[in-house]
Amino acid sequence: MNIFDYILLGVLQGFTEWLPVSSEGVITLFSKLVYGQTLERSLGLAVWLHTGTLAAAAAYFRGDLLKMVKPVFGREGDRQLTYFIVVATAASALTAVPMFLFLRSLSIPDGAFTLFVGLCLIAIALLQRGQAYFKTGSLEPVAATATGLVQGLSIIPGVSRSGVTVTALLFFGFGLNRALRLSYLMSIPAVAGAQLLLPILLGGGVLDLGMFAGALAAALTGFVTIKSLLKLAGSGHGRLLTYLLGFALVFLGLLMELSGAR
């Protein structure tokens, strides 16, 4: 692989990380099939490229992060948001760590789960026709815990972190724009923790100029993608976007199942 190959993978990571698809699965599959990398190398590269999208999220939501940190030092900030993210992150660890240890020796078909999440998004888009039946989404411990628990399930190969968390937040009555923002904010501590834990469990790799170029490409693409998706979600086309994301997941799930059947 040359530096431009790494940049292409970084762009893919920056785009797919914020969609309800498994960016790790996409990068691993792409680098393995297109560039002939080993599965271990492909997975290690996919994990590393998350540093770029982590930086993109931290840069875009720097204002929210500052509001979350201020209460820790006794200053005025957004205590409710801080509590929500802390509870959600702790709940994620409860499912992610044991699930990871359990799945290391198993081979699980992921197309069916991807298909299921897509159908859930379509169902929620249909239910959004009756907005009166939804309570206004609030940063309650129950919503934080439930969303954190399902976020932990994204440790399963092929399961989209964005897909399951946005679906859960929509279920609790958050609008799509706010659900996306909360999901992206939840990714910051979750991905940071994974960046520390996974290299230890999977074994460290050798970093080179190409990998740093890929991470930079992921950061730049990720920043633009976050901004574009949030703008689209807040433009009054939230339900349409939910439909599109749901159908995209259904298509991906079917494709994965058909590929696995060959």
C-alpha cells in the first residue's frame, strides 16, 4: 500500500463512521479484498483510523465538550449532558467488554443484525408520522443507560455504533438532529476507550507515514460529514433521512447475507 491508498481508506472511514454502517467492517473488508492485507493487519488499520474520526468529533463538538467539563471543576456548564454521557459510557462498558471477550473465539454472521437495525429505523420513521405519540426526548438516566448498553453491542463485528445508538435515541423520542448529536458525542469517550484497549488485546502494530496520512484524511472527511448530516437532519427532512438510512442498512444487510451464503 502507498500513501494514497491509506488516504482513500481514511476518506472511507471519515464518511462511514457517522452513518449507520459498520465503518470498521467496511475498512477491514476493503483493505483485505482490494489491497490484499491480512485480516489482522486490516483490523488493526481500521482501529487506527478511528483516531482520525475521534479527532473530528472532538473538534466539531468542542463547545459541547467544554460545557460538559466545566461542572467537573465547579463551574457553570451542562451538568445534565455530562451525566448522560458518563452514564451511557459506563453502560457501554458493561456490555462491550464481556461481549468482546466472548466473541473473540466466535464467528458471528453480522448481515442479519445489520438488516434488523435497518428495519428498526424504517419502523421509527413510519412512527414519526404521529409525533403526538412521542414524548419529548429528555436526558434521563433510563435513556442514557439503555442507549449506552446498545452502544456496547457495536463491539460485535458488522454492528454499527451509530446505527444502534441513533435507533435507541429515536425510540426515546429524541428528534433525529439531537439523536445524531448525542450519538456522535457518545462516540468520543467510547472510541477513546477502544483506542486504548483494543491495541492491547489485538497486539500493537507499526505506525508509518501512510497511517498518519490516513488518519488525517479520516479527520477532515469526518468533520465535513458530521456537519453535512446534522445540517440535513435539521433542515426539516429528518424523517426522509431516517428512511434513507434505514433502507441503506437493509440493502447492506441483505448484501452481507448473500455474500456470506456464497
